[in-house]
Amino acid sequence: MTKKTSLTNKILIAMGLGLILGSLINIFAADQTIIQSYFVNGLFHVIGSAFINALKMLVVPLVTFSLICGVCGIGDISALGRIGLKSFLLYILTTGIAITLALGIAITLAPGKDFNQQQQHATAFVAKASPPITDVFINIIPGNPIAAFAQGNMLQIIFFVILFAIAMLMTGEIGRQLADTAEKLNEVMMQVVTLVMDFAPIGVFCLMAKTFSEQGFALIVPMIGYFSVVILCLFVHALGTFSVLLTFFAKLNPLVFFRKMRPAHIFAFSTASSNATIPVTLRALEKRIGVNNTTAAFTVPLGATINMDGTAIMQGVATVFIANVYQIDLGLTQYITIIGMSILASIGTAGVPGVGLIMLAMVFNQVGLPVEGIGLILGVDRLLDMLRTVVNITGDATVTCIVARGENTIDDSIFNDPEAGTVPELHLPHKTA
Ligand code: ASP
């Protein structure tokens, strides 16, 4: 085993150890005040949250510099439009496939048919008001770009940065100088990503230990029907749909692709946030898989916001499950509405933990299912959130590769090199005399 590959393995081991320790705490020390205060809500909470903040810290500057470089690198506005349109349509298509697949499998397996609601303690679920879909489109244009950057509003940032970079292209020499600077800044930011990834073993360990000490597997038992159907659909979509798309449209070996995406998968799983994972997804696609920045800089942040295949799958299964529990018959029109609503809802919501439930409330309102039913699945949602976030970012990366293949912006020699872009061990430069 080389020194280089050992970081991903270290993160994986840390993840496993965190999961085991967290589960042990959940089973044996749930009411031990010392362990709860000093470890779960102390050490694990502090280091885990600090690590998530360190990842989030990278998102806005990295997306900004990277997107400026991407747009200036394409250099041609019609090509930019083409990449935008292709990725948008592919994102809609993959989400459509995901929700249809989930509905198909869930209707066939019928989770929730024999569910005894009386024996369950549903957690109260109060749906947050969701913005009307018209607002989603209006709000793509930031009234105040500084506020957009400050709040990390991804669609607004993408809109403003693209406009700014197009203007840079139009201003000739001045714009070129700025683009050179952005390129240097982007390179440095990528290095910051590498630095943060070096701390991942400890960060991931604490995140997993904290989550699993709170989310015991006991919660899953009564919900096993729903839980396993969601997981089955996630696997079918990730290993089936994505593999087919990668093989035939991106002309890539899915096994190599999944291996190279492993660090991004681990980050997505432990943070449950596509947004916080953007830097790692971007890095994996550019440095490990060989997608040029001109494509990835645009498709990855866009995908983190508008593309959520895993979330759509959860919504499909949850809808069928709750309809079965409440013995409500859904008709074809309602199923079509569910498909449309899931796609639309994913466009307007950011990839952050738990947002899928808010989207689900939008779907339920639309088809007339009881929103309080969401309380039933709330207890197991965090674990499913972690898994579906992995599928969400895999969808972003798959579409990125398909678009890159079409644009001829993928370097197969990087893809075929197992060592390409592995994170080096931390070696801080020493000051020389
Ligand atoms: N946590 C998911 C993501 O960030 C969204 C969700 O399903 O709640 O992609």
C-alpha cells in the first residue's frame, strides 16, 4: 500500500471506528452523563461541527474562482449555453428516472401495508413554509450579490459569477489579467481543500461517533420495511442507472469511477450535505477522474443544488409508504404529480442535511397526503439522509462526466491512472535559511 492511498483508507477506517463507537455508546451509555456531556455533546460535537464548518468554508471561494476559470476557459458563450442546457436536462432526466424507479419498486413491494400506526410514536413534524415555485425562478437573480455570497446561495452565486466572467471575456486584456489571477487563486483554493482533507480521519470519526450515538439501529426495526425499500432503490439507481449512463454515455468504466469517487462518497455520507461536499466532489472529478475545470466548475455546484436523485427516491418511497399506512389510494394523476413535484422541488432547494423532508412536505401538500405522516419517518431520516446524499453527489458526478465526454473535456489518461490526484500526506513547507 502506498503512502498516498493510505489517506482514503485511514478515512474509511475512521468512519468504521466512529460508527462502532457511536453505536456502542447508543446501546450501553445512552444515559451516562459523563460520556454524553464530555464526548457526544463535547468532543465529538465540537470537532465534528468544526470539520463541517471547515468544509463549508471552502465552498463559496472555491466555486467562485473555479467558475470564473471555467467560464473564461470555455471562452465561448454559445459553448457555455450548451453545457448549461445539457447538464440541466440531464439533471432533470436522472431525477425523473430516480423517482419513477422508486415509485415502481415501492408500489410493487408495498411498504407500510401492514404497518401498525398505533404502536408507533410518530414525532411531530411541522412543515416549514416552502417558497412558491415562481419565486424560485425569480430568486435565481440575486438582488444583492454580496448577500448571495454571504448566505452561500448557490444558484444566485452561479448566476452572478457567470455574468461577471462573461463580462471579463468581453473586456479583453483587463479581463484576461483577472482570469490569470482567478486561475492562481483557484489553484491555491484547491490546495486548501487538500489541507482540509488531511484532517478528515479525525473529523469523520467524530461526525460518525456523534451521529451513531444518537441514532441507534433500534429505531430502524419498526421501520424496516420503509428503510429497506429506500436502500434497495438507492442501490438500484446508483449501481444500475448510473453504471449504464457511465458506460454508454460517458464511456467510462463504472468500477474505476466509483473507486475514484470514494473520498467524495465518504464526505457525503458523514456530512449528509451535497453542498458541503462540493469541494471534495470537484476535486475528485478534476484531479482523480480527469474532467476539465471548464465543465466541472459549472456542473458540480449546479448539481449540488438542482440535482437530488437520492432525495427523489426517498420521496417516492415515502409517498407510497405513507399512503399505505393511511390507506389512501393514489391514482395515476397523483403519481405523475409526485414525479413533477419532486423534480421541481429539487431545483429550488439547496443540498443541506434534512432538506429532503421539507421537499416531501411540498409533495404531500400537492397530492393531498397528510403532512403529519412525515413524523413517522422522521426518526430514521438522518441515516437515510446520509445514504441519499451519496447518491445525490454520484448523480452530479455522473452527469458531469457525460457532459464532459460530449464536450471532449475529459482526460482518459488521468482517469486510467490509479494514482492520479490521490491526496498527499500533509507536508508543510519548511522555511529555508
Ligand atoms: N442531504 C441531502 C443533500 O445534501 C438533501 C436531502 O435529501 O435532505 O443532498
